[in-house]
Amino acid sequence: AKGYRILGFRLKTPQGEIDLLAQRGRILAVVEVKRRRILDEALEAVAVEQRERLRRAGANLAARRPALRDAAVRLDLVALAPGRWPQHRADAWKGA
């Protein structure tokens, strides 16, 4: 609905698993999906070490696919909480 093309889900890489990989234009979104009691807890549930692994995994995948070599890798979050609509946070940890 937001113009993303889904490239894969539950992708196994040497760095770890990518929940969802999507592309919109020159952005390659490595999406972590978290379900927590409240939405803000989902954002806090991804530690710095996991974010670095996800960045490396996204860069590795982009480097191996010719169509993605020039893509900018971005970390997104889809937060799920009971009784709430899913929330997509683009570039969820920007500056973190």
C-alpha cells in the first residue's frame, strides 16, 4: 500500500535472519517485525547489536544482487501490539 515491492521474507543470511526485505525506488528496507504489549516496546526490543547485524545482512544481500547494488540500505520496523493496527516506522533507528 505504501509503494514497496516485497523481495523476500524470513531470509537467512550469514549475519542473521531478515524478517522482511522490501524495495521502494533506490531504498532497500530491511524490516524487523516485533510484537509487544505496546508499540513503543517493539522499538526498544531491537538492541544495537541486532541492528548492526541487520545492516550488514542488508548490505551483503544488496552487494550480491546486481539490481540492488546501488540501493541505500535502511532499517525499518513493523510494530505489532494486541488490538492495534500494525505500525510501520521507516528508518526506525535513525541517529541511534
